[in-house]
Amino acid sequence: MSLLSRLFGGKSARAAWTADPELSTQLGEAETFGAYRIRPAAAMTRRDLDPQHPSADRFMYVGTAHADNYTPIFSASFTPIAEQTGKKADLQSLIAPALRSFKSHHTDTAILSEDVGTIGSLEFIRVTIQGTRTMNSGKQVEVRSIFLSGWDGDGCVSFAGQDSVPYADESLKLMEASACTLERVAA
């Protein structure tokens, strides 16, 4: 039985995820996306997630490139149910497209951790995955990502953070702290 199957098997209380107080000092001012507000990392710059289709519901935050030329990214989005499957899927199905996308762009992938918890009153699934990415220069870089997805009403709230190893050890903790500041600001 997989870890995800065990996690979803019972109705026990889920762990509440909150921002690490020490990391909170590295978060910037609150910003909104759609009906939500988060505090992104102060050192990251906000950009449209899809410049061809700007949306108030989808943004990414970009950091500064490291010595290996890899640039850390963090995205926040709300996707209405109609853009998903037309029905509310379980959390495992919700995060599956993100994992497939990561695996399609990376080799030697491995899921490092997977669990379920809550941010505020919303239940989320969190998966950390690692793999090797071949950059445009041909150089191979070890990359780690964290994906968090959960349902709120008729849509999916998702976060994704990605950075190269060893920088990911710290940056993904900061990106997760940002996700844990999620609050709903509009109905």
C-alpha cells in the first residue's frame, strides 16, 4: 500500500501547517492572487505565470539565478473547477498533473516525501520530488520541487516551488512558509 493510499485511508485529523516564525522575517508584504493573500519571499519578484494569458488568479515569483545559472521559482494559482475535470477530484488526482509535468522535464526523478495537512481550514496534499534537469547549455542540474494543492469551494489552490540542489534545502522551506501564510480575502 502506497504512502498516499495510507494517508487518504482514514478520516483522522490532519496536521496544521504554519509558517516557521524564523522564516517569516524573510517574507515580504502580503500580496493577493484571486480571492487569496500570501506573503511571498521578499527576495523574489512577482510575474505573470503565463505572460500570454495574464490572470489575477495565477502568479509566479522569481528569485536570482545561482552560480549554476538555475533560477528559483515559486508559483501560486487558483484554478476554477471547470478548468480541471468538471468535478471535484480527490487530492491525489489533483496533484498528479504537476508530478507528471516535473517527470517529463527531468530524469532520475524520485519522490522524497508526500503527506497531507491543512493550511487554515483547507486540506492540502504536499509532495517533494527531485530530479535532474538538462539546461539549455547542456549542463545537468539536480532540481528539487515542492507541490501543494488543495480544494477551496469550486476550485483548486496550488503552490509550486523549485530550486537547484543544494540551494533548495533552504529556499523550498521559505517557499513553503509563504504558502502557509495563505488566507482567503474574498468570497
